[in-house]
Amino acid sequence: MPVPVVDPARYEQQLEAKRERITRDFARFSPPPLEVYPSPPSHYRQRCEFRLWHEGDDLFYAMFEVDPQDPTKKRVVRLDAYPVASRRINELMPGLLDAIRDVPLLRRRLFQVEFLTTLSGEALVTLIYHRPLDDAWEAEARRLQERLGAMIIGRSRKQRLVLERDHVWERLAVEGREFVYQQVENSFTQPNAEICREMLAWAREVTRDSRDGDLVELYCGNGNFTIALAENFRRVLATEISRTSVASARANLAANGIDNAVIGRMSAEEFAAALEGRKGGRRVAEWALHEYAFTTVLVDPPRAGLDAASCRQLSGYSRIVYISCNPETLASNLEHLTATHRITRFALFDQFPWTHHCECGVLLERR
């Protein structure tokens, strides 16, 4: 994939092209007018990773893109700044290089750097090495942490040294409320925090009249939507397969004082079987599924979308909130879902400006 070229003066033009494409590609479903949520045109990504390139005494961040002269090869693109990334990341990028350039213990065989930041400026930097890390490295890394004003983690094969903590706390203001989220290093979080706020506000709006019913959520991640939507429902049951994300989601429920939601560790396919009575066990028994009255399902699947069995299961709910990071698989899934449901809200969230990627939100209600 080419490195995005940020040109704020052209932002409206690129967003309009996305609006036209999504409107055209989904016209066959007769959706309502597309709601479009723009991103900040630059400095919108709160997490980024870079290769660290060594050329003699020189040291710089790098990404790779296909060489236009030879499509079988990739060329190194030097990045002295990265306007896609948050302003905090852009502050840290040169500061880190300056701090490690003449410190062999920190520089030697360092090949990748990952940044995780928040809107408030909290930052976590992961340094990844092709060599073991020892006490001497840790002592230097602690001095680096102090100098940068950012938390440091060191990684190498079978090693992970956390100097302070392995997460940041993001704070998102949504509709006059502040939600806090533990975001763990090397696990999935929404990269564009401003667009995440818009997505949460949209999801809250389209489920506003749900207090008498319950929400079931699949692929809940760290509880991003769970936290924001809990007050719209009587109860929430959310599932996720990643251990790290489940632990974060539970921490986030506690941090936000939410007591009407349960996070279960289970794949979407296993949970579908549990709902149909084809899967039991202690975990399922503890959830007391018979006590829920699910009126709404929220699904935020990976790029591959949903399989046919999952689409059939979703069709059993009165209302479906589908968050998609891949319009192609979304359209394929809508071929199944619109047989029983009609689209009543349709949104485009520009999560990834300057790329072809589009994030969509669809509300479907039973016909």
C-alpha cells in the first residue's frame, strides 16, 4: 500500500469521492441518504508503527511501498515526519531518534518502533529488537522514558519488558459524557479517536429508544461500543475472543462504573451455537441467557465480514447495528440481511483519510 499523501486543501475532494462511491455501490439496497462524518484532515491516527532504518551513522523511520519501476519489489520510504499520525507522535519521532542515536545500548539492532497515544497526549512507545534485552538496556530505557515523558516497553524474541505500564487511558467526550478506555499495547483499538467519538455518538443515537430491551454485541474488542451504549439498554451481553481485549473490556466497565453489562470470552460462532442451545458449559450457564430479551444486536466484524450462518443468526433480531471496516463484505452481507430487514440509517465514517478504506455504519430494522 502506498504511504498516504496528506494534502488538507484537497480533503473535501477526497471525502466527496468516497461519498459518491459508497452511495453508488449501495444504491441497490435503497438506503436512506448517506450521513457523512469527516475526519480531521491530518494528525488523526493515535497509533502508528514504523521500521527503523540504519544507514551508517544515519537513523530514520521508514515505511515500504511497491516500487513503481518494479512491482515485484518494495522501496523504502524515509519519514522524517508523518502528518497522518497524531501531533504527539510527531513530537516523539525526532525526540526518540535524538535520544538514542549515540546510545549503543538503545540503538543496536533496534528494528521497529510502535507509538500509541491519546487525545490528551499520553504516550506509550514500544521498541522492538533483534537481540535480548538485559538490565543495562533497562537502565538506559528508564532514562529515555524520563527524557521523552512517555512510557517505554522493550520487546525482543520471547521478551517483553514493561517499564511502567502496558496501556494508555483514552478519554472520549461523547454527547456531554466522558468515557475512559484502557488501550493496551499491541492490541486492537480504533486508531482515529475523533472519528471513534463520532461513531459512538451515532450508535448511541440510533439505539436511543432501547431501554426496555437488551443488547447482544459480537466482536466487542475492548468494549468500545459496549461502554457508550450500556445506558441505552436494560442489559448488555458482549463477546470477544481475544484474551487481552476481554481483560481490557472488563477493566473499562469498572473504570466507567457500568454495572449492567457482561463481557464473555467466546468466538462469534461459538456464541451463536450457545444462543441456539447447541453449546453449553459453565461459562454459558453463568450468563443465564434465558434471562435476556435481546432486541438489538451490534456487530463490528473483521474485514472478512460475516459468514452465511452468522447472517442468518442476525436476522433473528428486531434491530441490527452493523459497523463495517470493509464496504465489499458489508454489501455481500446486506444481500442476506435485507431479505428480512430494511436499512433505516446509513453512515460513512472517514476513519482512514487519504486511503481507499471506508468505515460504514448501518442500522437495519425488521420489515
